[in-house]
Amino acid sequence: MGTITGGWGFVIAGYALTAMVLVSYTISLVIRSRVRFPSPEGEGGAPAPGEGSRADRGEW
Amino acid sequence: MNQLLAALWKEGLLQWNLRSRFFAVAVFGTTSLLLFSFAIGPSAHALRQYSAGFLWLALLLSSTLTLSESFHAETEHRALEGLLLLQASPRALFYGKAIANWLQLAILGMMLVPIMVVLYDAGTTDLFRLAGIILLGSAGLSAPGTLYAAMVTQARAQQTLLPLLLFPLVVPVLLASVKATSLLILGDPMGQTPSWIGLLLCFNAIYWSLCGLLFGRVVEDS
Amino acid sequence: MTSPRLSRRLPLLFILVGAALLLCGSYIGLFVAPPERMMGEVQRLMYVHVPTAWNSMLALTFAFIAALAYLIGGAWKWDARMEAGIEVGVVLAFLLCVQGSIWAKPTWGVWWDWDPRLTTTAVLLLAFAGIIALRRFVDDPGRRATWSAVATIIAFADVPIVYFSVKWWNSLHQLQSTPQTVSSAFHLPLRMNAFGILFLMIGWIMLRSRIAQARLESELAPPPAATSFSDNAHATAGGHR
């Protein structure tokens, strides 16, 4: 009793969209975390996120 | 307290000098009301039904003009920094500016009422309550609006940022003001108006204190 | 020396565990749990909708706490965390609105039913998206941090007010309501998915904070001593915090 027409279609749409958003945001985060930010002088080699960034700066 | 009075006096002078700007905004508000009626069509019944909504939308749109302008005088010759260096209390500055904006919006709202009466055939005899609702609603727009105006004057893309930040925030004010005004115009058989007014009072109590508290942080680096 | 290595991998670990939990929970929710009496198959959307709701509010609450922490203490890491919390919260809130819309169509016949929780989410989404826009338009890191922290506090304080006002407003028009309770037969997939998205969210916030922190560090970096004094085009931010 009480079925709603097209139920499974909406369920699949909902799950698919959810999966798409979750996966694409995760991928975008992983990609962005690998990007290096330019230093103020425009030279490459700005510290990578995470380890050792402050130690690197001391070498300048 | 003295600082607050001084700030209010300054605002009064400022607004008087800039009264032509106020009239321009009033024309804008009137034009908006006219345009809304074109969007609905000449159905007298529909226009009357939604008149409260149109009034408050027009006021909301006009508020972006008045609010974003409100700090221009202070930023023009870096007057804000000067004021703060002279140890003016940021809180007095905020409340002075917010009260000035509030009065401006309230006067604008009351000016738009006769336009609403004419265009939408929507009036009420309970003018006292209507004035009260307009005062409360304008206050709700003014407190966060003044805070964001201070931020936005110092940033880029002022015209887009202010409505972007303000509009989602004042949804409760819009809802409550529109409902309360609508009940005044169309009748309130179940006596719901007091609860909407209560919501407006609550919003104002929270935001007038919160924004006053936080204003100092917003202007401190300028 | 393994500690930096581990901390680098930690977000990805959270994400993987979260994804695994989500896959299991969704599988159970889709194929194992029985359909609900009244709503039929559509009810299965609740297994992702409710966890998304919980976690989007959680992310925004985290952003609020980070904003407070920044305004009180002034450490840059709290600004980075707040930025992460806001972005993750916005992504989840957006997802929530889309899911809610997909749920509403077969149930009520309309794409939007002005349900108080969903409407509040939409307002929240716009408010915090506005804060992301604010951050883009302010260049000075100190000012950007302070202003967006203030805006976050103000927006967050608005949440209960918006919720109650929409609830009142809506109750005068509609008598429909979204299901509040979930009967016990459905607890397992719901819980698994809730933890799944929670772990995903934690991993996301960690990664995103890291990105924000890296950008802050590059913005606040003092110029190398080797450059000449005449080369003074860049004003480094006066972040004394």
C-alpha cells in the first residue's frame, strides 16, 4: 500500500547526485591540496602544505 | 553617553546635508512599488493580497542604497581612522550610525505607505500599529546593515557584497514584518499580530546588542 | 619522523573510512532494509538525507567555534579552520537542498515544500556562501579573518531565529510535515551513513584547513632578505596575530 509512482527513479537520482557531489568535492580537495601557493615575490617553490613549511622559510 | 549624543548630532547634520540623496532613494522605492504592480498585473484583489510583501521588498531594496552610502562620509577622507584615533568609542559610533540609518529607513517606509494605499488599494486605519511595525522592521534591517556597511565600504565590490551578506540574514525580519503588515491590512481574525511583533522585538534585541559588540572588531584595522 | 607522514595521510584515512561506511550503509539502506509503509521506496532517501543534515550543521557549528576562537585568541590556524568549516558546510548544505528537493517531488508533487528545516538550510546556504564571497573580496588576511569571523558569528546566531520564523510562517499555510522519527528497523543504515559522512567531513575539514593554512603562510611570508630596499611593491599583511 501507499506506493508513490516513480519511487525508485527518485531514489537513484538522489543517491547518484549525492555520490557525485561527495566524490567531486573530495577530488577537488585532494587536487587543491597539492597546489603550491606562490610566494609574495612570485618565485616558485613556496612551501608545500603540511610538513616543514616554516623550516623551509628559514633557509632564505 | 556623551559620545553617543555627539555621534547622533554628527549623523543628524550629515543626513541633513545629504537630504537630496534621501529623496533619490524615496523615488527609487516608489518606482519599485510601481514595478511590482506591473509584475502582478491589474488584478485589484491580487495586488491587495500581496501589498505588504511589496512594501517590505521595496524597503529592503532601498535599504541597500542607503546603507551602502552611510559610511561614505567616513571613508572619504579617512575620517573613520581620525575618529578612532581621537579615542571615539566604536560602540558610540556604531549606535549613532545605526540609529541614523534606522530613522532614515523608517521615514522612507512611512513615506511609501500612502503610495501603497493608492497603488494597491491596501490601507489600514490602525496607523499606530503600522508605524510600530515599520519602526521595528527598519530597526531589524538597520543594525546588521550598518555593521556590514562598515565592512563593505572598505572592501571591493561594495554594491554586490552588501545585499549578498544582508539579505539571508534579515529573512526573519522580512517574514515577520510582511506578516504583521499583511494582517493589519487584510484583517487578523486569530490575533496573530502580537507574536510577529514579538519576533521582531526578539530579533532587534539580539542584533542591536550583538552588532554593537562586534563593531569594534570590524573597524579596528582601518 | 613518522608523525608528519601520518598527519599527512590522516585526512585521506578519514575519507576512506567514511567512504567505506557510506557504501556499506547505503547498500543496506537500498537493498536490505524494507520499504516504509506509507512512502514506499522514496523513504530510502532518508538514509543519505538525514546524515547530510546532521553533518552540515556540525560543519557550520565547527566554523562558528573556530570564528569565536579566532576572535578571542587570534591564532591564524583558527581562521584556516573556520574557512574549511564554512566551505564544507556550504557543500553539505547545498547537497541537502538538492536531496530535499528530490525527496519533495514524489512526496508532495512540488520541488520545494517550504519545510522549515529545508528552508532554513537554504537561507543558511546563502548566508555562508555570502561569507565565502566576502573572503574573496578582501585581500588583507587580518581583515579578512576578522570580518569573516564576525559575519560567521552573526549568521550562526541567526539560525534558530530563521528556523522559528519559517516554522511559524509555514504552519499557517501547510499542515504537511516531514517525518520526524525513524522506526528502529531503519537505524543501522542510518547510523552507518551518519558516521560515514562524519568521517568524510572530518577528512575534508582537515584537508581544507591545510589548504587554507598554506595559503595564509604564503600570504604572510616575509619577503626574502636578499631583495633590495627599493623593491617595495608588495605590502605584506600586517598580521601581528
